[in-house]
Amino acid sequence: MLRVAVVGSGPSGVYTAQSLVQLHSDVLVDVLDRLPCPYGLVRYGVAPDHEKIKSLQNNLRAVLEDERVRFLGGVEVGPGGVPAARLRELYHAVVYCVGAATDRHLGIPGEDLPGSWSATQFVSWYSAHPDATADGFVLGARSAVVIGVGNVAVDVTRMLARGQAELSPTDMPQAALTALAASRVTEISMVGRRGPSQARFTTKELRELGALPDTEVRVDPAELALDPAYADPSGLPAANRRNVEVLRGWAETPAKDAQHHIRLRFFLRPVELLAEAGRVGAVRFERTRPDDHGGVTGTGHYEDIEAQLVLRSVGYRGVPLEGLPFDTTTGTVPHLAGRVLREDLVAPGEYVAGWIKRGPTGVIGTNRPDAKETVTSLIEDADVLVQRDLPEDPLTALRAEGIEPVEWTGWQAIERAEAELGASLGRGVVKLPDWQSLMNAAHNSAP
């Protein structure tokens, strides 16, 4: 019997478990997560109004309910929890699927002013991540600047423009719903340092901005025209070409009266966040222009955009894991087809999948072939790995060491508590927003 620990229950972790049970007939998989809830970014990163994407949880659930798979939530791996070395003693193999835990910074003056946040902090708040400590994002703000032109930037822009009628049916926590419903933010600028043909958002996400009720989306034709590919986008990849066509339509649409105004800006690079009354009051941008290498260069011309709320959405980065090698340049664990490399040598029984393996790229579905590659490597090694005798059921050993994981019945109890909370508020399912309420619910496991 091959025993495997998968660290992380987001898409990459669950797809790893799925590949293991599909490709190996004699395997038991424990999926460990620091949180008491499974699904990772599908639960805590997908925007609450994206019900179709959130429904992926049903696919992930089917894997975690497989009789050869066991969910063990509330288990920290590393400092303050189970050391990586101890995990290796308890399992024949360990697959780390821990994602990219930190945000990239802009590295400009004023970035730490009150009112300046990472988009991830904002997403964690409205997604009820139990580590979210900040609130008051929109308090006192009239205008917001979102720095970045990827799908996360589109998500947070859309959330700022949504009203209570659209947000109330979602699973957004009550405090975030109340705050966003009372928000006075009416002007939102989403700003990229390069041109429209290089933006990272998908066309489907982009079009959603134009479908928001009582919202005007504006694009400056002069900024679009700075992009050499704008006049003739026929040479662009299909997705980028569709983006340009959507932006062109908005640039040609007459202005209209609306409650919210979204401005998509291009060829502007943030250089400083300007203070006003002790908090952010504006963002200073330098106008850029395309260079000959697919990038941009500064022009020395500057523009200030008013903002009492600034959300940076400029990418994620992996962080080192205790006991594992780490490449600080790429923010990933060195590997060979998913096998962890220590000083260029394969480390037996240690594997990676997902963002910590390849970097923060791709969409949720990208994790499926990525996980399969890693699992294929693991199964090739299985005959050697399984020769090592394990002391006992790892769960028994963990409990003996004072660790009480949240098992699947505990997660089901959390789901029931969230359904009950929603019903009491006259809404659908409403997420529990903090560690205490999640753990209280998990330990009330009686159906």
C-alpha cells in the first residue's frame, strides 16, 4: 500500500489526489491543508459573483469523497506545525501543492500609506479568508485606482462597482456585503503600464465590466492608439485580438450618465503614491511608450489620478517552505518533472505540483496536466518508495503528537453552519469569516 501526503487542498492538490487514485490501484492519499476548509483559491480566490467557476467545488468534492482519499484540515506543515521531515517519516511520498502565498510589491514611495492594499488583501476580505484581518477598504473612499490589467484586477474592479442587489445572493460574508453596499466609490481606474494588446485579462472577464448595471466603462482612444497593434490587431493571438475589439467598442461609445464610472487606462507606470491628510490621496503615473523589445520605456511626462483606495494587482510570488530547497529568482521549488531537486539531485519521495512548481501562471484547469506530470513521476518511483516500512496510520501518529485535524465530517459541519447563517440573514449560503467560528462549527460535527 502506497501512502501519499498531498499538502494543499486547492485545485493542484485535489487534481494530484485524483491522478493518484486514477493511476495507481493500491494507494491511500491524505490531503492536508492549513485551513479547516478545502478547495483553496476556488473557495477563497474566485469572485463570489462567479458562480459557474465556483461550481468547480463540486468536481473537487467528488475527489475528496473518494474512499481512498482523506481530507485533513487545520494541519500546519512547517514552523509551528508538522515539520517537513516528520511528514516524510509518516508517508512514502509527499507532494507539496501550496501555491504562491505572497503578492508582488510595486517598490515605489508611498506604497505603505493607509488606503494602499494588495488586491489579494481585498479579495481575502470579501471571500471570508480566515487570515484576513483588514477591513475598512472602502470607508471614506470616493475614487479607487486598481494597478494591473489581469483577471484579478478585473475582479476587484467589478466588486467595487457591484451593488447590494447583485452581491446579496452570493456567499460573501455579511460584513463585507454591508460595507460594499454602503460604499461611496463611484470612480474606478484600472491602469496598465503597457498597451491593450498586452493586457492579461481574458475577454470574458473584460466584457463583464460592460454588463454591470448603472455603470459606464470608458477607454481613451488616444491611449489605445499608442499601441502599434491597435490599428491592425490581425497579427495578435485570438484572445488579445478580442480584447482589443472590446476596448475599441468602448472607446467609440458615447458617454452616459451612470452611478459608477470605470476608466481603463494604458501606458501609465506608477511611480509614487501621494499622501493627503495622512493617507493615500492620489497615484502619480509616468506616461510610457512601447520600446522595440515588447516592453515600455518612460517618457518623463506624469499624470496624477485621484484615489483614496489603491489596490495593486501585479502578480503573486511563492515563498520558501521549511525543509525544502527554493529558487529565489523564480519563487519556485527546483524540480525535475515534479521531483524535488536538492543540489541538482532528485530527493526521493518529495514532489511539487501547482504554482510552487511552475510559478503563478495559467488558469485553474492548467493544474490538471501539471498534477498528472508530477503523479506520473511519483508512480514511476513507487516500487522503490513503498519498500520503506511506515510506523502506523499517519493520522494516529498525528493525534498522538497533539494534532487534531478537521476531517471531512468537520468540513460538512462548517457547510451546514454556513447554510444556517445564510438562512438567518435571508440570504443563501454565507461564509463564516474567521478562525474561531470555523473551528467552532467544525467541532460541532453531529449531523
